[in-house]
Amino acid sequence: MPDVLQDVEQLAQWMKQQPAIPKLGFLLFPSAVSNQLTDFVADCYTYAAGHVSSCVVYANMDLAEVLTQLADIPVTIVSLSLLQQHSAVHQCCGLDMLFIQESYFAPELKLPKSLLKVGLPHGTDIPIKKTLTTYGGLLEFDYVLATSAYPAMDDQAFYHDYPLPLRNHQRPFCCVIPFGMPKFDRFLRQCRLVGEPDSIIFHLSNLRIESPDVISLSSQLIPLILQAFPHYNVILRPYPADLTHPDIEALIKIGQGFSNFKVSDSPSYINDYARGAVMLCFRDYSEHLFAQATGRPVLNLNEEPERLLAKIEHTLSNKGTSRTGPHVFNPGNAVNYLLSQLDYMLSAKTHPDWQYFQLSMTDSETEVASLIQRHLRGRSPFHKLALAALVKFPEQFSYVLAAVVSLSRAPLLANQRLAQLYWKKAVEIVANWLEVRPIDEQQLTLLAGYLGHANKACQHYLCFPEQCSEAYRAFSLRLAIVLKTVKPQAVTVISSTFRHAQDETKTLSGGVVQLYGAGELGRRYGLNTRFKKDFEIVNWVDQSENMQGKTVEGITISAPCTLIQFNAPVLVCSVAYAEEIYCYLKQQLGLQQDIYFVE
């Protein structure tokens, strides 16, 4: 059974009693993928065999919930607040490294920078670049545990984009380790034990982020599926925290009238999902771990009932398989591999098979301000950078503004509930500021100018949130008035100056140029009159063979290999894949010309 430490003295005693072996901590907090971490803890206990000591550090959770998630793993448990108290009293954390789930809103860590921080990604469906950038890996983690192979990126791809004052880790790099996934490993083992699948999995995600109509649709579809496939169990798997939600209870009541209906209510879904011949869900889960580990299909429930039943029937009768997903590192052996390599992490030795993204060691507040302004001029979210700047410089309204503006850019897609989680955070940030000082008219006008670009649903939420303080309510009424009259703040649609991929002292502002990318962003520049006044496009390339040979504004799109033929710099017209393209041009094509990025 787990051993729960209750006070600083107990924790200090535990630290002293541990032998001279690495002490590993695992940060557990509420998340749809928190069992990724608990699977890691379980495998670590199995494979460590006395070579490491471990403790689970929990935050924003009841102890009873923590004990339920950890089940029978004999691990030491300590609250994050207690660990932070211990660090303050003893001037050290006591742990050698802390494994942390990636998250937009992880608990704030008031722990020494000397503590190594290791990021654990959501799963195989999250690209490693998203873990590094969107989820803040380059700001928060010394090491990131990659689940699967990723496109090549240059070691200095992010050198100037994550200033030292904002980073909360020790090393002058962020290292990506080809790790794998303990949950995937356990899934593989369970599939072998189960053998022939006998179930249909009906998967529901967190109701806060599912579409509002999923309950009514589920209440119609569950009886139809149960009747149509009596020889298969239909396993309903709600998000565990929703099990007591009235809507879920109503669905369970509907299903209980059928003998082949089951509810999956254990902390981990693996034992149930290993029995699945097919998984049904309302959101795109084509890269879900179910498909990765079982090789079986995932079907979308947003279909007409007759068509959906026909697809399920076809899948079951043909024993269809899903398309092969990305290669998972160290299948069945992820934790054992990592434990065998701990010395490379603890001593900062360079591992030949790991990638080290180098980061600038310049400690400059000016660099932070410049970076944030650069992001404000664009249109994309930059939550982690903005929030890190606000934590570092809490007295500066410019970083309150940056955080709120970034959070307002959370994409709606088809799911407003998910976007509202970010808008709620924006309300909280403003409310916290108002507890200490007011927002003057100049600040309000500037903020409203940026929020003028937010969608109407976001503007309405910020002006009329479901819950807020009196101070925020007074502010929101002022905001609603100003939003109706203020001119939206200018944001960059077409840049006139571009930054060098590697040398921050260099910029590109005119002359001959080669464009890489003929998609939406490339056309935005290549067809823009103002851009063509300053630049002469001597070559335009795209990696897609479907684009090559086509003519755009009198320019024929060529293959990337033609870039070598022109003595002109290359402007990469892609934001999402800029670093990967840079690596391709330098390492595979051997391009010597300067390369520049669009912000």
C-alpha cells in the first residue's frame, strides 16, 4: 500500500532514509491522461528493483482520489505544497528529478531550478514539436520523453525563441529522449492476455469538452448498438470524473436493460479496451492508443444510425484493422530503457541517440519584451510564453495583456467548451490583477484593441463570464463598452521583415528571394502587391509533387532541389513546420543559402 507523508519532518526523514540512489518524483494532477503517469509509476516500481527510490507528488487533488489512481502500487505519496515547504526550509528539493505531465495549465512549481524536470507527453497522437512549443517543454523541461519518431529538426531550431528569464529548468538545452510509452507497453501486454476481442468500446471524453449533443445522440445509439450486436459486449467508457454526472448516470440506466452492456469505471481503461474489436467515439481518435496497440479500427459516431451500424457490422465481420500508426520507441520496454540510461540525465552527459535542442543563456528582460511583442503582432496563440512572462514579471500589465490576448486566440473549431477553458483562465488573470491594482483607460483601450480580433463568442464570455468577482464585473462592463467603439489593434498580416533561421542579427527586408511553400501562407506573400514591391521572386518551390509544375502569377512552382541553382536567400512560408523544413534544406539538400522564417 502507498505510504502517505503528512508533514515536513516526515518528508525530511524519508529523504534521509533513502540510500544513495536516484530519487525520482512523479507529479500527478487532474488530467484526462493522468493514468499515463500512474502507468509510468507502476512500471518504474516493477523494473527499478531497488535501484531508484520514488515518490508521487500530487496537486489539486483529494488524497482519496490519489490513492484510488495509484491502487496497490507501494509508493511514497507527498503533496506538492509539502514538497515546496520542504524545499523552502532545507534550501533543496531532495529529489533528483521530477516527471511532469505536459499540460497547458500545470500547477505552478516553486521548486529549485537545480531539480531536473522531465516532460511526459500525452501520447502517440501529440507531435513532439507540440510538446516542446505549444505545451511549453522548452520552457519547463530539461528532458522530454518522446513516444515515437518525429521529423528531423536542427539542434538550434529554437535557440532564440525561449529566453532564459522565462525558463524554469536547469540545463542550457532541452533534450528529447527516444523513450516510448508505459501505457502503450501495458496495453500490448494486456492484449496478449485477452486474445480474441469480444467487445465494442463506446468512448466518451470529458463532457466539458465534448459537443453538447453527445448525450442525446448516445442515448439513441447505445440501445441500437446493443440490440444489433447481442453477441458482443458494449462497453461504455465515460471520462472517470464524469461517472457521477447525471447525464452519464442516465446513459448507464438506459444500457442496464441489456445483458451485454458493461460500464468501464476503473482508473485505467486498458483492461476493458484490450477486449475491444472496434472503438466508437464522437471526436477524431484515429491516432488513439487503442488503434496503436491493438491494430483495430476507430469509428466516428457522427454518422446516420443505419450507416454507422453497417460500418460496425463490416468491421466485426471482416475483423478489420486500423491503419498503422507512428512507430513507438522501445515497444514493451520504455521504462526499463529509461532507467538504464539515468546516468546520462543526472550527470548531463551527451547521449549519442538523444537530440539536444540548444537554448540561449542570455539573461535579458529586453529580449523577453521583444519576443512577446513579436507574438502579439501575429495571430497565433502563445499561451505558455505569455504565462511564463506574467509569472516572471507579475507587476507589468503588458504581460497580463499578452496572456489574455493569447488565451483569446484559442481556436473554436467545433468545440466551444474547450475554448472556454482558456477564456476562463483569461478572466482569472485579469481578476487577479484587479485584486491589487486597477486597469486604467489607456490599458483598457489597448487590451480591447487586441481583443477586437477575437471571435464574438470569446468577447461575450470575457464581458459576461459565468462567475467572477465584483471587481472583474465592473471591469467587464467597461470592456463591453470599449469593444464596441475601439479600432482593433493592428496585427501583422503581411510582414515586411523576416528573421534569419539561425542568426538573430540578420533580417531580410528586400531584394531577390526564393519562396519555399505554395500553400495558403506562401500565396499570401507570393501574390501580395506590397511584398512584390520589395522582393523579386526568382524561384518558388513546394515539396508537394501535385503543386510542382503549376503556374502561379506567371511563376512555375518547382521542386525544392532547384533552390541550389539560385544565389538568393530562401523564405520559408510555413509557421507550423518551419524548423523541420530548415533541417531538410540544410541536412538533406545541403543548401548553403541563408534561410529566413515568416513569423
